Amino acid sequence: MPEVIGKVVDADTGRGIAFITVALDGKVTATNSQGVFSFIVPPGTYTLRIRSPFHQPVTRTITVGNTDVDLGTITIKRVVL
């Protein structure tokens, strides 16, 4: 099955954001210490959701074919309190 991989970075610092929640249609994981996440999924269309208490949430629709999908760097902005 294909792998979906990406890296979540802070818009202000450009650094990877560690240990935030990433969900892909019911599958949930957390980023590693560098902000990288991955899922192994069958081909299909999925909703990717990235959540952090200190950053604005991100939602994207992605399509996975028969090969791996590299989402690259996903930049998220901090929440202004």
C-alpha cells in the first residue's frame, strides 16, 4: 500500500512542529520530533486534518493512487491569543 508523508512546520520559525495530531479519515498519528508524519493507506480520496492547540488547524483533501504521496512541507500559523 502507498505511504502518505509530510512535514509540518511553524510559519514564524520554519521549524518542524513536534508531536501534534495529524488525522487521515479516522487514522490518527502524531508528528515526530522533526515534524514529520506518515500513513500507510490504500488508494482513495482522504481528508487530512492537522491540529495543534497553539496553531491554526489545517484541512486538505488528498488523493492517493498506487504510489507514495509526498505532501512536502505544510506550513501552519500560530494562533494569536
